[in-house]
Amino acid sequence: ELLVPGALVLVGERLLLPILAVAVLGATVGQVGLFLVAKRGGREYLLSRPWFRVSEDSLDRFDGWFDRWGPVVVPLSNAMLFTRGMLTVPAGLSGMSVKRFLALSALGTVVFESALAALYVFGGQVLA
């Protein structure tokens, strides 16, 4: 959440597109990594890992969202501040293809990172 505005503060708007590209690429690679761990390791494996800091109740809730709404929740959740990445594990457990997840995850991340950049660019003009 701080990468894009922070980079814009440091280098300015002239590098907006490369900054967005790096942010989207980095977030998407990280989410695909977790997606693959979920897909290959499964639910119990993740819940047993100390680095996986999502409770079973929270995972049940996210599974329910995915079951109810399907793959459309992946880009929607990635576009929102407090749910970013939360549907990565349910998507991995669902049997979704890696290519489809990658595209949906990247789409939501582009929306999110672009919104952060717009807030910086237009918010700075309003405050100036």
C-alpha cells in the first residue's frame, strides 16, 4: 500500500508506469506463489504453518465468499484495501488454473495500485 505512493514521492510522476508495473508484478508473483502452495499443499498444510497467519475461521469465511461468488472475487478482493490477497488460498484450493488466477489477480492489483497512484497524483494537486 505504501510502495506506489512512496516511489512517486521519491522519483515523481515521470516514472508512474514503470512504478505501477513493478508493483503489479511483485504483488502478482507473491500471490501466485501462495496460490501454488495452497494448490499443492492443501488447506491443512497451510493451517499448520506458523507463517500462515490466517485462522481457520477466517479461512472458512473466505472459502464461503469464493464458493458463493466464484472466481470474480479474486480481482474484486485484490482491488480493495482490507481484503487484498485473501481469496488467493481459496482460489488455490478450488482447482482454478494458474493462468486464470494470474490474470484475475493481476487485474485486481492493477486496479488497486492505479487507485493508489491516482490518489497521490490528484490528491497532491488538491492539497497544493
